Amino acid sequence: MKYSNLLRKTILLAAVHSGVSFAPSTTRILSNPSSHLSKIKNTFVVNEASTRGSYLYDTSTSLHMKKDTSNDTETKDGFFKDLSINPFYAVPYLLFFSVATYMTVNEGSSGASQDIINAFIADPLHPNTGSSLFEVVFNTLGLVGLPMACLLMPAAKDQKFSATPFLFGSSLAGYGSLGLYMMTRKPREEVSVDDLGWFTKNVLENKIFNWVLVAALLNIYLITGAGQDLLSDWNGTFGAFLDTITKSALGLTSTVDLTILCLTGASLVPEDLARRGITDKGKAYAIAASTLLLPAVGTAVYCALRPSLKEE
């Protein structure tokens, strides 16, 4: 028994020192621990690097996708960004449509508006509407967009909407067209000649064109006979005018329309003067009020007399 135990211990000790022959794969690691620790370390470093690279790739991809989504959102919201409605011009717009709707509903079957339209179709220059003063109002609406363009176009750059289609539309729809532009327009007092487009610089800012426009608007008083009627029978002329606009939707709506357009033009005068170096508010407001003395003509006279824009 003693020799048997000694023999087993000897065999076991020999097996441990010989290592690999009788040991399983897990024992093989213990036979050379430094070598296997080195392999484990290298494997860990490689795996860590690949994992880190994968993480950075995924992160950059995620950031890239997020950036693209943000740009898409800005593109969608670009038009509405900083969009504001100016109540100073929005309220008259609502007033204009309220009056037009009310008068149209309450005119009934009298056909007064249609009679006015038929009179202008039969003879555009000398219609028999019963009021020469209303004929001035109706014809002036077709030209009022031109003096308004002289006030608006110098500052039309970088606005939300292009002013041109709304100014053209004003010859047919008056403030019903121009009001949409005015509601979103932002004042711009810093403008030089170099900022102007070709048409604005060479036509709307041209004094010859401005005076021709004054003459065209004054001519309406001559061809309708309103100028002579006012001089010969002031009370009768205004009486016929009031009778026309109170009995027809077209008469009252056109009068309200021209009134709003003239007030809008006057409100733009102080800003236009500031662009031309006149910053005295009292003087600017006085000039603006003077443009209302003769509807539309006053605005055109102002454009003909105003200082020129400065060059850079």
C-alpha cells in the first residue's frame, strides 16, 4: 500500500510537469500562461477597436441622418419662417370684403350695379352713370396701381411675395389684390439706386414718367366732366355721387376700395422719404396727409416731387 501510494504520486507529478499529454484543452492554457494572456489581450484590443469603429460609424450615420432631416424641415418651413401678418393692412382688407359682401346681398334685384357696368361697356370714356364723380372713382381704380408701384417697388427686394403680380391685379381687383401683399410686407428704409431693378430705376423713378402719370390721372377729371361739374355745381355733383354709391354695391365698394388704396399710399410716404434721407417725422406725416387732398393724383404728385434715391 505504501509503495502503491508513492507510485500514484510519482505518476501524477510527472503528468503535471509533462503538461500536454494527459491534460485537456483548459489545462493547456496553464502550461504557458504568459503566451495565452498575450493572445487574449490582442484579441480584446482587436475586438474593442472594431467595436469602437462600428460605434463611430453608426454615430456619424445617425448624425448625418439627423442633419438631413433637419434640412428637410427647414426647407418645408422656409416660406412660413418669420411670416407675420400686419393688422394695419389686414383690417382694411377685411373691411373691403365685408362691405362688398353686405352691399351685394342687400342690393337685391334692383340691378343698379349691372346698369353701371352696362354704361361703361357702352361708352368707356363717357358712360351715362348719373354721376361724373363716381366715373372718376371707377376710372382712377384702373390707374392707381402705378403710383402705388412707385412707392412699393424700391423696397420690393427680399419680401415674402413679389409685388408685381399684386400690382397688376390691383387694376382689376383694387385692394382685394394689393391687400394680400401689404399684409406680409416689411418696411425697408435702407435702399440705394444699386438695389433697384431695371424697370424701377429707369421708369418708376423717372421724373418724366411721374409727371405723365400725374397728367393721366388729372385727365380723368376732364374726360368725365367731373372737374367742370365740381366748379359749376358742387352740391349737385356730390349729391349725385352719394345717390350712386348708396344704391349700388359696385358704387360703394369701388369708393371704399379707392379710399383704402389712397390711405395705404399715404402710409407708405414716410418710409419712402426715410429711404431718401428725410427723417423728420413731422414733415413726413404732413406730406403724407397732403397726398389725400386729391385721391391718387396726390400720390402721383408726391412721386414726381420726391428726392431721388442716393447711390452707394
